[in-house]
Amino acid sequence: MNLLIWMKTMKIYEAKVIRRSKNSKVLYEIRDHESGGCHFAGSGFKTLDLDNLTNSTVIIMQLAGRYCILGGGKMNCENYSEYRAGNLIIKYYNNGNLTVFPFVDGELGVSILNYTDNTIRLQYNSEISIPFQDLPPNYYVVESGEFITIELLLPTTSFSTLAKVPRETIRRWKIEKKLNPLKITSTGRAYYSQDQCSLAKELHDGQSKSIEIIKIFEKKLKELTPGEVVYVTWFKKMIPNYDNSKYSTLRDLLRKLISLNMLERVKKGYYCSPTKGD
């Protein structure tokens, strides 16, 4: 299963309103192939008239277990379904993306809300009163000017899988401050944005350079007991994405470490850290 789809908890649905309840909440039936049943939902728009929603089709958003009605009054267009919310027009596309356009002097203004499967990010302005208090720690909320952005973050394990970088490498970069998490909880758990995957891949590719590998070797050699014998394969495992084509590079690096008196050749294919006092 695609990792992004598996991780996604922000979802947009088309639904049919069944009735209004006395506490101003709305009962609706989800009409989506992934889910079904009835739920309660409040309006995500301050200008949405809940009194006129009964038996109408609406578009709703599920965010961390909460359901918000974003608009009603469906009108089918060629590539999208159109909904209204006060002076706003919502366009819901078949790929799950969402855009909202406000009327400005009789003309459509700029888009103020967008949701994409690729980035799992929702952006909206103050016209939409989506509750984001007490969201789980893997959500990142940023308020910038009139816009608010909610982004679903990835824990270290999921992030390392998506970036195709070993988990321990991600954790080491966090300690070395080479790749800082976008969010760290009070318990110390780290979360990363999907946008940081490109940086993680660049760092990982950069480790193949000789100077980076030498630094890795030096650090690991300091952890050895003086005189301890290690195999060539011990060094190979420390080179990211090692293959036989890099053997000449490894050989040159080992020779350099010997010249720096950090290694001693003891047998063919074996090396050891120098014994103190010799």
C-alpha cells in the first residue's frame, strides 16, 4: 500500500445531509467508496446556512476524527463539482483536490483553500472556522497572515521509509543538527515534513563522498578497543549504498587511514585500530 495513502487522515468527501439536530449539528451520510454511515458535523464556514442544508448534497472534510461541512448546493461541471458557502464557491476535483474562490466586486478572487494527496496539506483563510485545537502531535499548524496551513507530518520511521534513508542515519543527523525535525513533542518524539525528503536524499547522496566517509570511519574507529581486529566488510557496511564499484574508493580510504596511523594492516583483508603505547 502507498505510504502516503496509508498515512493520510485528512479526507474530503461528498455527502448527503439527512437532518439537522437540535444542537445545531448536522447528521449526514458519507457517499464515498472508502467509507459510509452517518456522522455529526459542524460547518467549517462562518457564512454557511445550516438551516437550508437538509436533504442537500454537501462537501465535508474529515480531520483527525472531526468532520466539518465546507459547502452545499452541488452543481456538476465538466472536471469538478461546485458548491456554495455564502459568498464563496468551492470546486471539488476528482483527484481529491479542493479550491475555494471568494467573490470580490462581482469577480472570483484567488483560491484560499487547497488539499493535495501528494503533500497532505490544507491551506485556508479566516473565513473558514476549522477547529484545529488539540490535534494529534503529527499535525503542524502554521498561521501566516490571513492564511492558516495544516500539514500532516511523518514520524522518524515513516519519514526514513519515504526518503529511503536508514532510520539510524536520520536520528544521527538530528543529533548533529544536519536535518532538524519540523516538530519535536514534549516527550522528545520527532516529526518531519514530506518536503524535507529532498534534503534527506541530498545528504544521503553526499555521504558517498570520500571526506564524508572518512568522518564516519573516524567516528566508528574511536568506538573500537585499541588493537581490535575488524573485517573489510565492517567498513563496507558504513558506506551508504555500497556496491562493488566502490571498492577502489574504499581501498583508497583505508590506505589514507593507515597513513594517518588510525589503522594497521595485520592480515590480508583485515585491519585493526593501532594499539596504544606501541
